[in-house]
Amino acid sequence: MTTTAAPPLLVEDERVSVRPPLLRTSLTVAAVIAVVVLLVDQRGQLVRAVAALRHLKWWWVVLALGLEATSMAAVARLQRRMLRAGGTRIPLTSALGITYAGNAISVSLPLAGPEVGTLFAYRQFQRRGATQVTAAWVVLVSGVVSSLAFTAVVIGGALVSTNPAAATAGVVGGLTSLVALGIGILAVRVNAVFCFLDRVAVLLLTLVKRVLRKPAGDPRELVTLARDEVSLLHLRKSSWAAVVLFALINWLADAGCLSAAVKAAGLPLPGRSIVLIWSAGAVTTTLNLTPGGLGVVEAALIAGLVAVDLPTSGATTAVLTYRLISFWLVLAVGWMVYPVVQRRGARVRGAPVGEA
């Protein structure tokens, strides 16, 4: 049913969409500057990567492109499936746009890029009908599931690796992460710890309200309402299985992209070691030493390929091809769809209830 008069909240949203907040404008400007700096600073690597394309086996390049697209689509489908648990349904195209744009923000901005990218996704989910609690639940739980899937892939790669030292390090590191997460989950389920976290949440919300004068309402009641809403969010076993599967596909498809790039460079595939080599590059990306791990990831991947007796020149070509697809191309797509995602989000938020 379409309503003719929008409630006060929606009227305010229309005003905001016409006159963007200073924070959003500043973010856009900062991101554009960051991308320009990246292009100027890394122009040599970009030129070498494009030049390397002339000597590649193109059917492997096409496969690498398809695998990277599959990786990004898996993330979008994962979050879309979790949004559905909170009663929010968004088109796959919108989920893909948010995934690409959020990734572009994450890898472009120095230091705080991943956090800003996560905040971007959170706000876009809200604009498309998700409540604050649902949107926060989706970005938090999807991040945890993704981390668990990455750990599982690393452990699997370590177990099949022919390098005993690397295999031991990978298994120990992966198990350490799983144990730490397990302890955290068990701690939250202890009533004393849960009550302590509840008090901390009330205290933090009280401090935020004193500084920002919002959100409206009693902090304790707001925390209680949020907790009750989270308790209603649940996925069926089949949906959890799908979420975990999408998380695994995300990482395995990206590792497959590196494998296809190695074959495109005319090199034999180090089958038992390739996942472990890929995971070394993926870990360096999460350290945020440089935007998107530029320079650091390339060095780690080249060193890993050379360590399994691949020629340095061929390994360099393979890594540059992989990064051209998995970083530069995905980055370009993300910034191309960014304004479209912003416009659609603002239009949905400002639409009457019956049309949203």
C-alpha cells in the first residue's frame, strides 16, 4: 500500500539526501584523493602489469576474471542471505554494488579504510530497510564467518602443503585463531560476562548521548531493545550452511584467481603450496601497512612462488596479473558503482513507505 504523506523521519531523510552531510562529502573527497595518490604512486607497477598481459595465455586470464567475480559475488550473496533473516530483502544487484563500493573504500583509504568500508555497508543496508540492529548484526556476523572460513582455508592449505615448517605454522596459527574465538563465544555465554558487557554497552551509549545528543531515549532501554531484537535474528541450518559456503567460496575463488594467473604466465601450478602462498598474501593485506597491501602483497606472493622453484620473472608476471585483476580492476569497478549505490540508497531512504 502506498502512503501519500511521509512520516517526519522520512521527510528529514529527504532533506539529508538533497544536502549531503559534511562527513559524507569529506569522505568522498578523501577517497578520490587517495585513489589519485595510489595511481600516481603505483603507476610503474600498473604499467608493468598491463605490459605483462601481452605474453599471457588468455583463456587462463578469462578464468581468473571469472573466479574473482565469483569471489565478490559470494560476499554479496552472504550478506544478502543474512539480511533476509532480519526481514530485509534487497536485489542481488544492490548487494553487489554495496560489496564492490565498500571494498573500494576499504582498500583506498589508508589506516582506517576497512572500518570506513564496513561503516559504508552498514549505512547502505539501513537505507534499504534494515534496522540499525539488523545492519550491525549483518556486518559483524558476516565478518566473523568470513574470518572463520579464511582460517579453515589456511589450515586446509597448510595440511596439504609439502613444506613441513610452513604447514606447522599454518595449522598452529589457524587453530590459535579458532581457539581464541571459541573462548570469546563461551565467555559471552557466561551470565556474569554477559551482564558485564551489557553494563559496558549502557555506559558507552550514555557517553555517546552526552556528546552527540543522540540517540533519543534511555540508554538502558535502548540496549535492552537492541538485545531483544538480536535474539529474534536467526538463520535456519540450511541458511547457515549457505552462509558458510559463500564465505568459503569467497576465499577459494580468490585463491583460484591466483592459480589461474600462474597458469596464464605459462608456469606449472604448485598445487600443494598455492593456497598457502595465497594465504600469505591475504594475511599481509589485513595488516593495512599500505592501502590494499600494495607492494607488501606483491613481495610476499613473489617470494612464495620463487620459494617453490618458479622463476622470478614468471612469478612476477603471474603476481602482477593477479593483482591487476583482484585489486586494480575490482577497485575500478567499485568506484564506478559507488555514485550509483549512493544515489539509489538515498532514493530508497527518501521514498514513501509503500514504495521502499
